[in-house]
Amino acid sequence: MPIRNRFAQMQEDITAWRRYLHQHPELLYDVHETAAFVVERLKEFGVDEITPGIGKTGVVAVIKGKSDTKGRVIGLRADMDALPIHEASGVDYASTVPGKMHACGHDGHTAILLGAAHYLAETRNFDGTVVLIFQPAEEGGAGGKAMCEDGLMDRWGIQEVYGLHNMPGLPVGAFATRVGPLLASADEFEIVVTGKGGHAAAPHEAVDTTLVGAQIVVALQSVVARNINPVHRVVLTVGTFATDSNASNVIAHQVRMKGTVRTLDPEGRGLAEARIREIAEHTAKAYGAEAEVIWTEGYPVTVNSAEQTGYALEAARAVSGQVDGEAAPVMPAEDFSFMLQERPGAYIFLGNGEGPMCHHPAYIFEDDAIPFGCSWFAELVERRMPLGAG
């Protein structure tokens, strides 16, 4: 089956919404104008209930089907926030806000869910309730967690939850997902090495923190190479290294380095943290210095439940002839994972065609993907909550 005709008819309007949002990007929880735009559209559609301010600036809306014989409630989620990137896409609807850009396609996700909401409110060809979740602060702010902490799942009785994300490199309109881990956890660490500063010409009178820090960076590579089971995926990267001096004839008193750890299983996540602490502290001690490790726990692994992934794939196959149900997991992180920790559900990738990857200043969301995303949400709802099923 192709995309639904209704979404082909609506594509011009949905594209206009998407491009308006693209021109007016907002960051993290400061998505007040975006949320207001969403609320206005939802009012126009005639949804049954709209509640703003969930998870600070998130929006939750409810659409009831023609019947409700089983009491089933499904949540559909889209993220709304942009990134602190100066746009270089060259499109005529580029960001009007310097230093802010929808470089990850959240404008497209929001527009797709709005399009699906319009259709579902118009037709109501399902037995049950749909809860629409428009989330702030996916890009590092844990807005998904904030919405859950505000009682999202219990307050609206959500039983299952689904979301999508565009994927550059995947053909437009194609879908890809898998059962189990799909995206990695993302934790951050900072290591502060303190030694004894001194003159570069008298290293024997100092404790050289640059040397110590360099040894720690090298030793940390053994965590993945020698401590993690080779069949498990773990990425450990030291991204910054800075001394408290910028002079060539000074041995720095202190060095700071920051990095990230990405894993696909909780065991690897815990082991990586323990080994980073041990390596940093003991390596520093061996050179007469001290190391403090500051660990910041980030997004957990995004884990698709088996049954719900099956429903997601069924809907995808009804919409597109290009569906990969055994996609390889990837190492970026996604805070939809917090919602999947509270309820079974599935996350799926929607093809965005060739072009720069997400988070690139030249990234462009492919508007031709919109009808596929809208159709997937609608198909999922109507298949999961069919009318007259008894």
C-alpha cells in the first residue's frame, strides 16, 4: 500500500507548518512559541483535550476514537527543540534566529505528528484513545524524562508509546528498526588531574599533569579494547583536554579532560564507569598526582519491546515497500528511552534520503518524507485499535 491519499492532499499544509517551525527554532525547554503553534493547530483540528506545560513546556493532547470497547490508550511522541548551530543549508526558509537551527529534523517530527493528529481527529476510525506527546528538550535536556516525571504515563493512562526519527542515508519513505537496543546510552565524564605546577626547565621539581593526563587518555582506550566483551558495543571518547596554562615554558598545575561513553547494554555502561574511575585515579597516583572523576549519567539505552516493534513494522510495511526490521543499532542517544523505560513501545527510523547527517549545519529535512511519517502514525493507530474488533 502507498501513503494515504489524505496525507498527500495535506502535504502542502504540513510542509508549510514544518517550514514555519524551521524558521523559528527554539532550544531545550525554551520552546514556548513552538508549543503555542502546536496548541493552535490542535485547537483547529478539534482534538478532545489539550494540556500544555507538561515537562515544563511540553504539550499533551487527546483524541478519542469512535468507540472504546477495550480501554486501549496509545501514546505518539514528537520532539520540538532545535540545536545551537548556525544554519548553512541555503534553503529559502532558513532559520531567522542566528545560532539556532533545526539541524536534527525535530521540526519535521512535530509537523508529521500534527498531520497525523489532523487526520485522526477528522476520521476517528479507531477503538480507543490516542495521546499526542509534543516533547521539549530532547537535545541534551532530558525533556522526555521531565514529561514522565510530570506523570505523563499515569495521568493519561498510556499503555504503549511510539515515536519516529528521520534518518539521512536511508531512502525517502523507507523505515528501519529492530527489537531490543536501537540507540545507545550517553554518559559524560570529566577528569580533573591535579599535580604540582612549575617551570618547564625544571620538571623534576614539578608533577607534570600534562604527562599524567596524556597517560590517562591512552590508558582509557584499554577499557573498550580489553575490558568490554567484544560482541558488545561501547564507544569511549575523550573530547577535550585543557591545561590551566597556555604558556610553553610552564608545567600546568591542573588538567581537565571531558569525554563521553556510549553503550548498548547496562552491564557495559556500569563497567565503563568503574574502569574510568580506576584508571584515572590509579594512573594519577602512580605519577604523584591526584585525579577526580565527575560522572554525569545521561540518556539510557533506547530499547524496543518485541510485541510493539512488531506492530510498528506491520504499520511500516503497510505504508512503504522498503522496511528493514533488523536494522543495526546506532550509537547516538535518544531520550525517548525514558518513555520506553515506563511503557512498552517502539522507535523507528524514517528515511530522509541522501544529504548531510543530523547535527550538520547544512542538514535539510526532506519534506517528501512527511506523508510516509503521517501515514505510519495513522496506520499504527488503526491497526492497533481497530474498530469492530470485538
